[in-house]
Amino acid sequence: MIRTFPPVILASKSPRRQELMKLLGIDFRVVLKEVDESYPEGLTPTEIAIYIAEKKVHAFDETISNEIVITADTIVVINGQILGKPENEDHAFEILTTLSGKMHEVITAVSLLKDNQVHSFYETSEVYFKALTPEQIRHYISAGQPMDKAGAYGIQEWIGLIAIERINGSYTNVVGLPTHRLYEELSKLV
């Protein structure tokens, strides 16, 4: 059965998340609020992703009625180290070199706000990169694609097509929104 949902707000400027929502067939509008994405020390990577997703959704407290707000935060983790968005091309090169030939985790936390209640969940996917040459990394960076992405890459882009050997878990989670789980959780709210 195809579900219909109340009006949905996607609080994300990510074109990848917006495209995934369109593919789900969920009508939504994008509303952005500026949120400080800092977090307290001592949190695990999963706790950090949830903390930031919830911080984003709480920016909508008391301004929403009869709508569902969706926020998300995606982080890339290797050996316990969080790899954020690159600050510049040299940093992107460093991040991609770190991922080369290794497995890392992609954690996406999602928070839903409906009727002043927040519901959060997360998904984790393991991504296995083949060893990359410096020339391959520079080629990808020269296209400007890694700069707005956690872990400095998009699985749906050239680097993902040539370098990712396999994933354990949700593909769309690695893109930035675990669509299967999101659809389940939204269905529980209506």
C-alpha cells in the first residue's frame, strides 16, 4: 500500500537528500534554518550524528503545526576518527588517502518532528574502498565534487563507481538518507 503523509518539511540543503525524497514520492518543501553543528566531547560517533540531527530539528520547535519536519546528519568514521567535510583540496586529498584501501562506516541519523514530539533513528553502513592512486584522487578532487560531503566523496559519483568494492548496509544511507528506514518511521507517525 502506498502511504500518503501530512505535509513534510525537509530541513536540508543537500541536493542528494532532496532527490531521494522525490524518488520516494513524498511531497515536501525545503525549509532551512541555520544551526550550529558543534557537539559536546565524549560522544560516540552515533551519538554525535543523533545529537546534531536533533539539534537541527529542535530549531523548528513551536513553529510547526500539522507538518512533519525531517532533519539528518551523516558522518563518516574510520578507526574511531570522524572525517567531516573537507576544508580545502589538500584536506580532501588527505581524507580520501585515509579511506583508500580500507573499510569505513557511514552513519546517518534522522530526526522527525511531529506534534512537538521528536523521534530519532540512525543507520550504519560499512563501505569498502579499493586502494586508490594519487592520480585518481586528484582527478576526483579536480572536478570539485568532494567539497560538500562528509568523507570527501559521494558514492553515486565517479569515485564511488570506480573505488567502492562493496557495502554492507543501505546504499541510500551512504548517499545521505536511509530511505527504507525513513519510509517505515514516517509510516508509523500517520
